[in-house]
Amino acid sequence: MPGILFVCTGNTCRSSMAAAIAKHLAAERGLDIPIASAGIAARAGDPATPAAVEALAAMGIELGDHRARSLEAVMVHSADTILAMTARHA
């Protein structure tokens, strides 16, 4: 399970982007950190938004294969760190 869990509403933009950037930075530094994202009201399987895919592509980070995941209790209990994208998600 994730060491770092990013959480937003739909898991198609903010949390998925944050997780992808964190994974990219960890890989650049040779760090093996489990990183995941989920949404509190996600429709499981939805793709990342086109704007999110485009923004990360401009940074050289791939997001096109991302599929939304709903937040589950096991994710919360097993994460070392949970980062909510807004205060509403905390």
C-alpha cells in the first residue's frame, strides 16, 4: 500500500497529477517510495482529464494511462502520509 496517498474528489486531475509528479521526482532521485492517489467521490475507471494529461505531458510526465480509484479505508489506514488537495478533502 502507498507510503504517500494523494486525495481529491474525482481522482482525475489534482490528486492524479500530484501523484504522477511525486512518482517522477522520486524516480529521478532513486527513491523507492510507494505513491498512490484516490478520490473521495471518484467514478472508478474514469481517465485523467485532458487538461491534466496535457499539463503533465508538457513536463515530460505521462498520465494518459491513469484511471480513477475510489478512496477505500484500507488505503487510509495503510498510508504513511495522506495529502488532501483541499481542506474539504481532509
